[in-house]
Amino acid sequence: MTAPPVTVAPDVTLAQATRLMAETAVGSLLVVADGTLRGIVTDRDLALRGLGEGLPPDSRIDAVMSPRVVTLDAGDEVHEAYRTFRRTGVRRLPVLDDGRPVGVLTLDDLLLDVFRRLADLLGPVAWSVLREPPGPP
């Protein structure tokens, strides 16, 4: 996961949020007030709900955020993340610790996990194949 998450207050403007996404190279921002997650806004939300709906750049981010957010608990096992992504179809899951955002887990993070696990599994097999003497021609 990416930790700490990139967060903004609900009154941040669309222009400010867009600049922050570009500066931090993230595709989403967690909207937080008083330490509590209030919503999530993605680059797609900015494009479709913001620019696409003709909102001015000084509009508040809470005008385009998704207020109902699917989350994970910091203590959840990785298989719970897989299940949640599969069940909900979202691409990003804020991770909460005692209700406070501590990170964001993305589908890309899980793909990296899959590749690492596959490499761990195939590594010994590959070495054993390389060490085997060549067979008869």
C-alpha cells in the first residue's frame, strides 16, 4: 500500500486537488476532515464530474468526491483485500487504523504481490532446471 495516503480537506478546490495529484503522482486523494475519512476523489472524478460537468476550477472537491468509500482495516490479511476488490469492483481501497486513514491499497499493489509470490514459487524451480545436467540429445 501507499503510506501515508495523500489527503485533502473537503474545501480544497478542484484546481488544488489536480495540482496535488500531479505533484505526488497519485490517481486518488482521500478527503479527510478532523482525521476522519469523508470520501475519495479520483482523477476520473475530476475529469468526469468536474471538468465534464462544467464545474469551475475553484469548486470544492467535495462536489465531485465519492462519499461512500469501501475500506480495509489495517489489521486485515491480504486475502481480505483480494476478496474486497473482487466483490466491489473498486480499484483503490483506503486502509484505516482505528478509523483513521493510514494508506491506500490499489489493484496495482496486489498485482505486484502476485508477481512477487509467483517469483518466490518459480525461483527454486528455475534454479533446479538450470542445475540439471543436459539430457541425451
